Amino acid sequence: MQIFKGILVNTALVLLIAMLSGCASSLIEVRKGSDSVSLADASQVSSCQSKGEITVSVLAEVGFITRSVEAVEANLLQLARNGAIDAGGDTVVKGNSPDYGKRTFAIYKCRP
């Protein structure tokens, strides 16, 4: 009976952490127009107008569970796209990532 309770508690904790880590992705706002912001390489924006830089950060760990690289990068990119809309840009370029869950993006206006 004691072993069953331990298994049940551990299973509940794992499910709770998994649900919380999934919620972190759904909390990122998708601003109107952000879906049209492109991700480019630095070599592709030489003729574009610079609109500045933005540093974004997201929750990278939930408790003792580290979120997947894909989920964290997708959230960072969405925040950068939202920032590009605010800055009047239409293209972002990934910059440095000093810490897991944090990244700088350059913002450009490339389309007329």
C-alpha cells in the first residue's frame, strides 16, 4: 500500500509539472501582424533598415524540469516578432543568447 501511494504521488507531480510547462507556451501573446515577421540570417538584411534590437526572455525551467529547447526557442521568437511589430519592423535576426531562455534579436524593416 505504501509503495502504491509513493507511485501515485510521483505520477501526480510529474503530470503537474508537465502541465505547467505546457502552460508557459500558451501564455505568450501572439500580436496581430506578428505572423508576417520573417526570421532571417544576418547576411540577408544588408539592404534593410535597422530598427534596433530587443532582448527577450522566457521561463526556461519549471521547478526542477528544464523546458525543451524547441519550446523555449519558439517562445523567444514569438516575443521577438511581437517586438518587431512594436518597432515597425518586419524581419528579425537571432543574436546572442547569454543564458538559456534569453536571446537578443536585431529588428529590421526590409519590405516596403
